[in-house]
Amino acid sequence: MDSEELRDRSRKFYDRQAVWYEATRRPFLLGRRQVIAALGLQAGETVLDVGCGTGWNIPHLRQGVGPGGRVIGLEMSGRMLERARRTGSAPNVVLRQGDASRDDVAVEPLDAALFSYSLSAIPEPERALDNVLRRLRPGGRLGIVDFRVRGAGALDALLLAHGRRCSCDFAVDPVPYLLGRGLAVRVHPQLFGYGYRLVAAQPDPQIVSERTGAGAAGAVWSARSRPPSPVRSRAGGPRTPRG
């Protein structure tokens, strides 16, 4: 299945799910408030919500940037976006339909961006990350929260099977790619290791490659800028379209 077929399949799936998406997913979509808080949004900033879905994040992002800030929501599913417009409409909120891996994600520089359970649903996550990172201001922050398989056990197989049904790839691991782009990355495991949330930011240019242990604050990686690595699965290979 090529990328265009994956996009069409994903769009149709989330169009069908829009009516009951939050009611059925809320118990499992953990860490959304925490990753938004970790972005450290300031009054007057501009933040992008990639794959904004039904708009659950919008009020929390608006609270962070204040009335003088700006929230941009990008969503591939038209019906999900309709629900977001019912609940998230405000003078400083712009919601539009689009695919982050194909579209210019914003017409203005961004102070922060968020992928909230959406990176795994994008057929070309590397291109989506590229598009977002190009718009981030120096020192801009990127937040991601998502599911991710741990290995090759029975629960991993169930998670991957569920991902195929909803056109998601829960083997995507963005950390190597973000490090390759020279960002400092802080990762917090959640859901007993079957999920994660992270915040990435441009590091101090004096910081050399290092890795520290994972304490209460999570694991921290930082690296000098170098040619980016592909977005990788837990198995270590680049993501390829699913058949």
C-alpha cells in the first residue's frame, strides 16, 4: 500500500470515528495535558497542533498562549475537523484541513508544535517532522505523545495489529531522527512502556553528544547537528508503507 492509499484509508477511518472518538479514546490517550505543560507555552506565542482531531487540545493550548497568542490546528479528517470547530472556535484559533506530510504546516514561524497521538497516524512521519521543524523559531519546542511497541511480545503484536486496523504505525520512533536534526530530546515512558511523551528543543551549540540516565525527569539525549537519521521503528529499520 503506497502513501496515497494510506492517507485515504486513514482519512476515511477517522471520518467514521469522529462522532465517538473522544468518548472511546479518552481513557487511553494519556499524557496530553503533561506534554502541553512541558512545552512551556508563553503568552503571545504561536503553537501548532498537528492532527488536532476533535480539538481536545485547543482549550489547553489557548490557555498557554493567552488571548494575544495564536493556536493553529491542522487535521486531515474533515469530520474530525468539523467537531473541532464546534468546540474550539475562538478569535485566536485557526483550524484547517490538511496533511502535515504534504502541506506547508503554517504560514508563520512557530514557537511550539504538538503531535498528540498523531505522528503514528501520518503515512510519512519523517516528512511531517521536516515540515514542522522548518517552521520552528530558534529555540522552538516540539512535543510528541503517542503509543509505541516495546519489542516482539504478545502485547506488542496486539498493539501493532490494532495499529493496522486504524492505519497507525506504533513502531515509529522519532528520537533518532530528532537527534540527527540536532535537537535536545527529553523522553518520558508511560503506559508501562507502551507509550511515550517527549519534548524536543534546539540545544545550546556548546553541548556535545551525551546521554544521561532516566530518573524522575525522564531520559535526556542531546547531540550536535548532523545529517538526520530516518524515523525508525523499534526494530531499527526505517518506516516503510504498510501493506
